[in-house]
Amino acid sequence: MGTSRWRGLVASGPRRPQAFTQDTAQVLAVDKKIKQLRYLPGGQGNGEMEPGVTWRGHVAQGMLLCPAPDCGLPFGRVVAGGARRHHFAHRPGEGEHDAVTGPETLWHLSAKDVLGLWAASHPNLADWTLHLDDTPITLPNGWRRPDVLAVSPDGAQVAFEVQYSALTGTDWKTRHDFYAKAGVVDIWLFAHHGPQWRPATPRQRRRRELVWRDADWAAPVQLSGLHQTMLRHGVVPLWLDPTAQMIGTATTRAHPANTSPVERLWEGSSYTLPPRRTYPACHVAADALQQCEVDLEAGELLTPARREQREEHQRLTVDEQAVKDRAARREERLQAEWDQHKRQEQERRDAEIAAAEAREQIPLREQFPPLFRPQEPPPAVKPPWWKPWQHRA
């Protein structure tokens, strides 16, 4: 499939608009005139689609069609009021396709269209060939058809899988290994609602790794067994919000594992890292899809949050090594003090032993002269006064 369907569709707006609010507003429409998808940016429903053409006017002319499967009816109005996200809507009684295809199928299609839109307009993928759900990847033991497949001029392949339905970690590992054997980089993106997006419970929010968060991070989400399996194999889970054209990266605020309580760092110097596979929940850092790029060497979609995690991991490695070096120096100092103490004790014992041995070589007469002095006769004692009187009597 060519790229003309997506050409000219670029998301606009701030770096991190409101995202991952489980909003299911329809923001994509097929332009009947140019046969391309149109994306309605947030808050632009009353504005111009292009110079001289407003969104409302284009809808009133019946030029914006519903992209849902087996629908194709023109949208009846642009909802651009109140607190809800600006979006397209059918006239009452028309476009009841949710009951037939289900919102999951509709949003799965929207997610694939948004990915194709992004890949077709991304400068690093400008000369790549894009295939939307129409090119299988085959191996002798089976085949798989990715949702979006991007093929570079030199033959490198990147498969994007948008997962809305439930999936076990075992099934994901089987598919991940299949792509690895085929030499294809597989990037998995999960839905912003449904079984792949379950908000964290109040008890999970009180966990240490979820206490501190960045102001731009979305609400904490539970990590299923599938997500924990991915983390076990070094793959950081990502979520896609096609309504806001945002990518969410699993992230947490953590402290270094090998510091003592005295040296433990506080909130301002804690680290933004991927969650561990033992964590029941994590934060989701939202970034604009247009700011993401494919890292073929690492085999992942590099979001700004993921880039920050890499930098933080390097800093953590340096800091942990510094902590280890300090601990080693402290151990060396304590060992040196202990060795010095043992030497002093040994020197004192040696001195006492040497002194005792030296004393054994000295005769006792020299050691204790008073004991060997000649005894002198006792001095004469003058008789008491009464004894001479007794002799005279």
C-alpha cells in the first residue's frame, strides 16, 4: 500500500497535551475530495482545516467520511463545545457501527491509521515503503501479518503491532521470537483503554515507586503479566492514544538499590527508570508521536521518555559505581585501621615477651638486691628501768 493516504497529516500542539484519559472520541475522517485521512487536532473544531476551509464547513458539505469499516457515511457535525475533546459525530440514527464492528475494531483501525500517518511524515522514514495490514511475513513454520510494516530501501523491516485485545505473555513471547527469527524489529503498542489499560488501585498508588511522579506523567496503570514478561526480556511497554497522537512509556521513579539509608537520595535526585518486572503498576510518561523515532540498533521505538530513561540509567550506573567505590574505600580504611590495631597489639605482646625473656637472663640477686643483703645483728636493747631495780634487790 502506498503512502498517499497519509501524506500531509501531521499532529500539532504542545509537547504533552492531555492524553490517556480513555477518551474514545472520533478524530479521524476520510476527506472525500483528496481520498486521504484528516486528523482533527485538539481544540481546533471551530478553526480552519486549511486556509479558507473550516472543519464545520467541510463537514456541512458532506466531505468528511467516517473511516469505520463498512460505514463510509459522512459525518454530520463537529462537536466543539464543552469539556470534551473536539471530534466528529454522525447524525442521530446514522453510523451505528459500534454495534457491528465494536469500538475495539474501530480504534484498532484508527491506531493503525495514526501510525501510518506518523511513519509517512517522519523524516527518518521518508524513503521507506509502508504497508498497512496487507503484507505478511513468512517463515517455514508459519507467518504473521503486522498491522503496519515499514521497509527501508536496504531491506530493513520494522513491524508495528497495535494490541487492543487481551494477550498472554507466552503468546507475546512466541510472536516476538517469530519476528526475531525473521530479522524484523517488532514494536508493540497497547491500547489506551480496554484490557491493556487498567488504572492502578489506591493500594498500588501508595507503593514506594509510585509515590513520586512527574507532573506530565499520566495516571498510574497496572502492569499485567504480559507487560511483566516484556520487562523480563528487556522490552519496555508502550501505549498509543490515537485521539491525542501520543505515545506512553512505562516508567517509574526509583532510588539506587545499593545505597545505605543514610546515603539514600531524596525525591529531587531520584531516577526515572523503566519499571521492574516485579512492580504491579507504573506511571505512563506521555510524549507526542511526532517526537518519537525508530532505533534500529536497539530494536525499539525511542520516545523522549525512553531517551531520558537511558540517560538516567547511565547516570545511575555512574552513581552506583561511585557508591561502590566509596564503600570500597571505607572498607579499605576500616581494614587498614584494623590491621594497624592488630600490629600495635602484636608489637605490645612481643615487647612483653621480650622483656620477660630478658628478665629470665638476669640473676635473681641482681633483680632483687634487697633479698640478698647480709643480715646484721639486731641492735642492743636497753633494759627497762625496772630490771636494774630488780637486780639491786
